[in-house]
Amino acid sequence: MDAIILARAQFAFTVSFHFLFPAFSIGLASYLAVLEALWLKTGKGVYANLFRYWLKIFAVVFAMGVVSGIVMSYQFGTNWSVFSDKAGPVIGPLMAYEVLTAFFLEAGFLGVMLFGINKVGRKLHFVATLAVALGTFISAFWILSVNSWMQTPVGYEVGANGQFLPGPSWLTIIFNPSFPYRLFHTVLAAYLTTAFIVGAVGGWHLLKDRTNPGARKMFSMAMWMAALVAPIQIFAGDMHGLNTLKHQPVKVMAMEGHFQSHPHGAPLILFGIPNSAEQRVYYAIEIPKASSLILKHELDAPLSGLDTVPPADRPPVGIVFWAFRVMVGIGFAMLGIGILSLIARWRKALYDWPLLHRFAVLMGPSGLIAVLSGWIVTEVGRQPFTIYGLLRTAQSASPLDAPAVASSLLAFVVVYFAVFGMGIWYLLQLMKKPPEAHEPPPSDAPIRSAGITPAPAIIEGASS
């Protein structure tokens, strides 16, 4: 393998690990805000207990997301210095905005959220929780704006030294053509990822104790998300696909497996084995003209194929083709469990249907797999470019030798599996423990004023 392939593998490995944690923490932060809001509104202890339960998990997930994200920023300088030099004037300020807005907001309120539930008033703590949830969304906003600009670059000028420079309006760069669709689709994916993890934990504990109020409540809330948000996500994905067809048609050709053009309506290939060398899909199971119907809303609408694209400008079809089908398949499975949950509610058997609970446990990691598959479609489908149509991946890498990149890749693999493997194991241990039915809810007022340590607290701390 040459240095470029190894550098791409290294970034793919680290970003795949990292992406799993924000995909969970974005939705979990909002879920915590919902739980605390319901507790403040209703006064029911079950919401406070669930808040405490998931707060511990959020702390671990958030920490692993921050640590895994730091590594990627270094790779821009070590492995992709040419890309950083050429695109830095555009993407650098956007990533700095993330630090100045999202990171500062999260850093300012995370401590209060994690450790201040009995040290500040209820409303102030709720403000802290909302601030952290907003911070996670703002972080996604800026990162996806950067990535979307790399997919659909607009609003730039090319300097005399070949750098991409910001044009007259930053708003044109930030709100580039694919950004609104990618932001909506990705944030919904994060919410569904959280919902199915919460639903899996609830289903697991319902299989052991159907009377646990915390398990019942979290399972019910997760199934509402599945039933309501999964169909919206499918619609959002369709809109995103149409936007991709307009701005990145080659990516859609790879997603659909269309090696040949279809002037009188293109089939929808459900499954098959793409062969890029022979420009065909073996053992294709297809629906005639359905792809034209979905993408153009006409049965006989023509669709171009990869035969119209120079071979040097084509992405790896097999990876994009199968990653897309994994993502779509999981999306429809999510819709299916949402429908089943509605049937269970109608039959008043939501908490008494073990088959549904087992299905929910099986679907626990589905959101993580789906977001990773979608990210693969997005990034691999953009190849062979880092900035679509403007800067090739082969022109973006640092002048490194393959052994140097291979050694750092090996180190990342060993350290990541060791460190984050232990972190994931600890998360599973936290989830394995059932939510306590009688955990004392947070107090109505701070337990002490700043700078004052009550004697009872000292005695209690010494005795423990």
C-alpha cells in the first residue's frame, strides 16, 4: 500500500470511531433535556431517576467523543497538509467558530449539568442542560457545514498560490447547497440513534422485570421516537438524495449501481454484486424503471450511468453501493419497529410483548451502524476528490513515506481498541444495571451556598 491509501485508511478508522460518539451524545443531550423538562413540569420522580441514569452514560460518551475528535485535527497537519494549506482559508474559520461557540458553551455548562443537580436550583440546572444540548447541535452545525462545503463548494475564490479563499459572503459558504439537507438528515439520525439505544436498554430490562417504571417509561419514549421520526427520516433521506443527484450525480450512480445509462427509465437494483472492472452488477435483483420513478418521479425518465464519467473520476462503486443499502435497510427496519410499537400500544401490550422487546434489543446498535454507513456513502462517494470536482485526494496528502503512516495507523488501532474498548465495556455495564425505581429525586434547592460546607454534609461524607 502507498502512503495515500494508508493515510486514507487511518483517517477513515479514526473518524469512524469518533463519529459514533457524537451521533449518540447529540441525541442523548436532547433526551436529557426532555427528561428534565418533564420532571420540572410534572414533578414525577421517574423522570428525575431516568435523568440521573442517563446522565452517567452521557458523561462517558461525551468524554470519549472529545478525546477521539482531538486526534483527527492533528491528522490534517500530519497526513493532509496540502489539503489544509489549500482549503484552510475557508474551512479553518468555520472550525474555529465551532470552538468559539459549541465548545465554549459546552465547557461552560457541562460541569453544572454533570455535578450541580443538587448544588444549584432546578431551573438553573435545566438551563445548563439546555445549553449543553444546544452546544452539541451547534457543533454538528459547523462540522456539517465544513463537510458540506467540501461536497458542494461555492462562494470561494482561487488565489494566485492555488488556495481556496472566501468570497464576498460567508453565508454562501456556510449555507452551501447540500448543507441544509445534510444537517437535517444527520441530526435526525443522531436522535434515532439515541432512541434505539434507549429503547434497547428499556427492552432489555423489561424482559427481566416488566414492572420497572424506569424501564417502561424509557421504552415508551423510545418507541414514540421510532414511530414518529423514522418516517420523517426516510423522507429527509429522499430529499437529500435528490439534492445529491443535482450536485453530485456520480455519487448517485454509484449508490444505484448504474454502470450503464438508461435513456428510457432506470431500474432500481435492490441487491447484486457490482463489478467495476466489467461495468456490471452480477445477480441483480431489480424493479424495472423504479429508480427513475424515485429520482425523477417519472417511469421513463432517462438516467445517466457511470459510462458517461471518465474512469479516473469514478468512486469505488462496491463500497458505496453496499453501504447505501445497509443504511436504507436499517431505516426501513426502524420504521417497522415503530409500526409494531403502535400496534402494541393499540393492543395495550407495549410492556407485555417479549418479541417486541427482543426486537428492540436487537435494534439497539442499528442507529450507529446506519450513521456509519451513511457517512461511508457520503465520503467514499465523493472520491476521488477531497473538495468535490476541485481538489483530488491524491493531491491533498502530505509527502510522507508509507512506513511512517503505517506505523501510526497500527498505533491508532491498538490504542483505540484498548482505550475505547474499555470505555464501551463500561458503558454496557452502566446500561446493564436497571434504573432504580426509588432513587431519591434531586432536591428543590441548593444543598449549600457557595463557600459554605454544612456540618451534616461533612459528617455524612466522613461516614461514607
